[in-house]
Amino acid sequence: MKKILAFAALIGIAAAGTTWNIRRHDSPLGLTPQEKCALRDAPHDDLSADFSDLRQNMKNGARKLTHDLAAEKTARATLSIQGPILNGIFDADVPAGIQGQMRADMAFIDDIQANAASALHQKIFGPANGRTYMDFFTSRVKEIGLDDCGGGPGVMACVQPYTNHSKMWLTPNFVKYDMPQICRAQIVFHESRHTEKKNSYWHHATCPDPFKDENDNEVRGKVTGTPMAGLAACDETPYGSYGSSMIMVKNIQKFCTNCTEKIKMDAGIYADDTLRRIIDPDAHKEICEDLYRDAPKTICKELPR
Ligand SMILES: [Zn+2]
């Protein structure tokens, strides 16, 4: 049943990798009271000590300070990831590593600033910034659970709208592969679009068979290499899950003012790849006019009618 009802982002993954887990501390800063006081007390604890003892004590104190600062920095980073981002929406059985990855990805999204947004972006999301994206996501996705989403190596997440349309499910694949952060962000925003009951959850369209790219190569999932011909992994509108999420990511590539070059490069790669899934000639053209006016014609050549 789930296989039929799940709306998943069919983004294939080519190579396995590892991903990091959030370290959790029982005590937020991970320090005992003695450790916290060590610096203050060390150089002064024996006023009768000779200078060599004092020097040694100061060295120990400095070492301790460095150590404590490193521990505090790690703890603060952990806390900022565990902080208010997506609080209270995970099921208890979603593993800490998956929750942590998702929170870290959304913390990155939350920080995004941009100096412009395309017309389609304005229409779907509003201005391009972290606040807009977080509002968009959290007004749609109210719960996050763990599921296999029908199985398959390329399925990272899904929405099962006829069970609970405002719940997104993550699969263990979400943290299994060494995917760029922007790719995971695109996946979860793709899924968030499938929660929209008033839009009949934005069903996918069936990809053509054969399905060739602009260079006449078979279109395959970017990550698994699975041929997409004949699969329900395309869109006929700029506003569906593939369209809206690639418009978001392409805007991040073009207009983000505080993203690294690596993030922008990944954003361009994944957006351009997803554009191939927009198979309706008018929808394709609309996105091309919105975001690819300055791009090589090969990416945006007119689709046959
Ligand atoms: Zn989908």
C-alpha cells in the first residue's frame, strides 16, 4: 500500500559514504564543576610555591583553558543544532543521527540570505531567505517519522498523504550517503510540497520513455544512476514538487549572499539536473525564462511538442 501512496523524491545515489552524527552530552557543556574551576584555581592554589611551580601551574592552566574552550565550542555547536530548529516534530523512534542531520540542514536553510528572488520563486515561496523557507516548511510539515517509504536505495523521504498529509517520513538512506547538504534540503522541500491537500498533493507526472537529456543521453537519477524513463519521477508544471524545489535551489545558487561557493555550485548542479524532470514544454520554458536567461542554450533548449 505504502508503495502506491508514498510520494517520494526519486533522487538516486551513486556511491555510499558516511555522514556525521550529532554528539549528545548529558551535561550541556560536558564539564564537571572541578574542571570548570581548574583554570581559576591552578596558578594560585599554593602561595608558598616557588616560581618554577607557579610557571608550571600557569602552563597547566593555559592547557586546561584551551581544552575547556574546545569542549565548550563543541557543546555550543551541538546545542545550536539541537536548539529551536524543528523542536517537537520528530517521532521518538527517529534515530538521533537522522534528527541531527535534518536539524543541521534546516539550520543552514534558516540562515540563508539573498539579494533577489526570481518571479516564480516570489510566487511560490516569497522572498528568498531563511525565514521564508522555514515558514514554508513548518507550516506544511508538522511531524517527521521514520519509514522505508516503500523501499529502494534511492528513496530518502516521502509523504504518505492519505495516511497523514502533514507528516514527512525520512528513511535511513537520508544519512547513508555522502550527499551535498543542498541536495538533502531540496529533497525535504520537495516532500513539503506533497503535503498540500488543496493542490491534490502535487502528483508526479510519468517521465517519457525513452527519456533523453539535451545531449541525447539517457536521463538517470543523479545519485543511484537509475534510468528515469517511464517512472513517475517528473513534473508537468513549475509548481509541483520537482519544479518548486529546483526553483528554490536555483535561486540559492544565483542570489544567496552568505552561502559558500561549494553550496552554490552544488545548488546549480542539482537544480539543473532536476530541470530535466520538467517535461511539459510550456512549464520548462517558464522556468527557463525565469532563471536561465543567462545560461547556455543547451540547458534550456525548447522541448518538442
Ligand atoms: Zn515527490
